[in-house]
Amino acid sequence: MNYHYLPIYILTTALGTSYYQGFIPPAILSIFAIISLLTYLIYAKDKKAARHNEWRTSESTLHLYSLLCGWPGAIVAQQRLRHKSKKTSFRAVFIVTVIINASLIGWLHTSEGAQILRSYSDKVNHLIASNISNQHIKGTISSLFKFRKDQYTGFENGTFYIRKSKEQL
């Protein structure tokens, strides 16, 4: 097992479990996958530019993509392409972007985060329903923003976020 990929294994397991239990919609998983792929491609382009002594992508741009949920793709690129994997200052900032992302995912599981996520998800579904006429596209996009278990609600009890079925309340 390559321990460099351990954060990705943890992320995919956590997001999959979170989706299964009804905390997040599949759009969150899709966002990570799409931006990670884009981040990997940007790292590959920068690696090619470094080899050919061409114009490079700035480190701040690479960190921005990592911060915007692309860090799994950055980890894969750092390991497979051997790019930006040794520079200590770059790695330190990169680790901070991973920690910020993990904190944001954790925050989505709090009462406030869950309410905001559901609110935005409902707004996106409303926009889709009112602006897209093709039923196949509408259904596909809408399914990305639906929660697996809508019959649950959450509330804060002290320091814990508790989920109960609406029938139990």
C-alpha cells in the first residue's frame, strides 16, 4: 500500500459513507473528482513546461486548485509525475490546503453546515427545474443534488450533531 495515497482512501471512504448515510449529495463527490482531474492535468502541464524550460504555472495557482477540492489529483500528480513532491515549503502549504478541505467536509456535518448545504442544494434543484427543458439532462443534474435520505433531519445537541428520522421526532 502506498501511504502517499492514504488521504485519498480516507476521503473516498468518508465521502462515500457520508453520501450513503444521507449527509451529502453526490455532487460533492463529483466536484472532488472533476477538480482533481483538472488539477492533475495542470500539474502534468507544469511538469512538461519545467522539462522544456517554458512558461510555468505558479505555485499559488497549484495551491488554489488544491484548495478548491483538487488535492486528491495533486497527490496523484506529485507521486506519478514526481512533480512538486520534494520542495518543503510547497508541501507545507499543500498540507494546509488538505486540512482546510477536511475541515470544510467536517463542517458540512454540523447543524449549520448541513442546513446551508441543503439550502443550496434545494436552490440548484429549483433552478434546474425552471431553466432546463430536456428531461434527461434535468433528471441527471437534479439527481446530483439530491440527498440519498431526505427523510432525515438533524439538530445540534450540545456539541454533537444528531440525526433522527422525521417519524421519530
